[in-house]
Amino acid sequence: MLGADARTRSGFVVLAGRPNVGKSTLTNAIVGAKVAIVSDKPQTTRRAIRGVRTTPDHQLVLVDLPGVQRPRDVLTERMQRRVESELRDADAALMLINAEQGIGPGDRFIAQLLKQAPLPVVIAVNKIDRCSKHQTAIVLQAAADLDVAEEIFPISASGGQGVQTLVDHLASMLPEGPFFFPPEDRSDQAEHVLLAELVREQVLRRTRQEVPHAVEVEVGEIEQRDDDLMYVRAVALVETDSQKGILIGAGGRMIRAIGTAARRELERELGTRVHLDLTVRVRKSWRTDERLLDRLGIE
Ligand SMILES: Nc1nc2c(ncn2[C@@H]2O[C@H](COP(=O)(O)OP(=O)(O)OP(=O)(O)O)[C@@H](O)[C@H]2O)c(=O)[nH]1
């Protein structure tokens, strides 16, 4: 417990950035644990996943926003609403820019959105490990020209360069106040959502084209069956029969490979042996099924 006179800082920082810029990787680096799933396919993060970093003097709650984009269907409209409400409720925003790609229309769109939000903004220029000093300097200048951020930090989320300096600065921006979550918490996601994300990560790793983005994973049952065995039932929802066929693979090879890899991830997360019961089901147009989106925790 903290002493009564201890001064702590505590608050919410929203992460904004184009798809694939490294938001999940940075969340994990800041929190020091795997709370957001990482993939090299854009549009992985459909939920506002939070990571919680707690030190003796601060608690920084990261809200990892979905790739900001214009609403296209029910799913993305919901994302957009979530983005706007997170911006209203947060203490600061961290905009991530991809140093390798430079600044594009998507970044300008986000900068515009952040300019209208009543909160201080910091920019981190990520993936500098992939760039020459000269290229990094050009992107840093272009980031400054967006005229939205108080401070700009060059970082490598995967390599760790510059991350500590960025975190120290973010922590200093938080208001003084008590912690929101118990210090041992790293994420406020319901356990079944986190486990479902770990399974979905393995689906994304192994599928191509339209399949990755058509798949959602729902974890129904999580049950301690034995002293050292956890039973987890998961369903991969797809939109068409042909996607189902791809996911199952010839002779069930694909789904077995996904299941084995996912089980290892779940065992690491839960610290126990896991029996994963993974099935594939077709649910046409789950993207526009509001009730299902509610159940899956996509707001
Ligand atoms: N070289 C390098 N690669 C990085 C860095 N940060 C992230 N990546 C890679 O970039 C890809 C995308 O990273 P994610 O963290 O999934 O990106 P994201 O912004 O969360 O993506 P969405 O969820 O689609 O919005 C992955 O392959 C990462 O390994 C970095 O600093 N350097």
C-alpha cells in the first residue's frame, strides 16, 4: 500500500495512429507484458485494448485505439464512436507515426481529430530502427509541421530505443491522484476477451487475404478441470463457407496448427496446462450483427 502522503500520478493516455504503425507493440513495451496482439496485417486491433503500467509513483492507463478511419459499416462506426469518447475522457493523447513511411493523409486526418480534442498531444515517431538518421530527421520535422504535438519523440517500439524517455514524459503529464486499478493489473480486459485475442492472433499469423479480417473469435467457457488443467472452449466465427474451409484446411491441418499454437499461448498466459476446444462456425455478416458485437465486447 502507498503511504497516505505519497503523491501519485494517474491517468489515461489514448494511442492514435494509422493501422500497422506499432500501437500494440508499443503498448506491450510500455506495460511490459503481452496485452495487445501484434500482427503484420493492418486492422488487427478492433477493440480499445488497455494496458496498465504501474510504478510506485504513477499509473498510466493506455487505451490502444483501433486504426482511426472513416466509418464504413456498423463495426467501424462503433470504432469511431469509441475513438471520440476515449478522446473526451483521456488526460493525454499519444500519436504514433511510422518513420519508415513518413506522413500521409491518414496521419493528417488523425492530427486534425486530435487538434479538436481538448487534451495535450505527444507524437512518437516509431520504427526509427528501420531508418537512416537523415530520414528520421525529415520525419521528425514533418511531425512538427503537423502542429499538433507539444513534444515529439523518436522511438523503436520493438527495439526499445527511446521508449523509456517517452514513458517518463507521458507519466509527467498525468494528473496527481490515486490509482484507478490495483497495481498488479496490467489490463482491464475480461479474461475471455484476452484469451480470444490470443487465439485470433494465431489465426491472423496463418491466413491470407480476406480471411484474417473476416474472423472473430469468441471464448465461451473457461473452466478449471483439474489441479493443473484449464479447459477453454473457443469458436472462430467466419462469414462464408469457403472461409470456413480455408480455416479448417485439408484434413483439418490448418485448424490443428492454429489450435496447437494458440494452446501454447494460452498456457503461457494462464500459467497452467490448457485443453483448447477450438471449432469453426459460419455466422454470416457478424460484422453488422449488433447483438453479437455486444457479446464480443466490441463497443
Ligand atoms: N522494425 C520495427 N518494426 C516494428 C516496430 N514497432 C512495430 N513493428 C512491427 O510493425 C508491425 C505492426 O505492429 P503492431 O504493433 O501490430 O501495429 P498496430 O498499430 O497495433 O496495428 P493495428 O492493430 O493494425 O492498428 C508488426 O510486424 C511489428 O512487429 C519498430 O519499432 N520497429
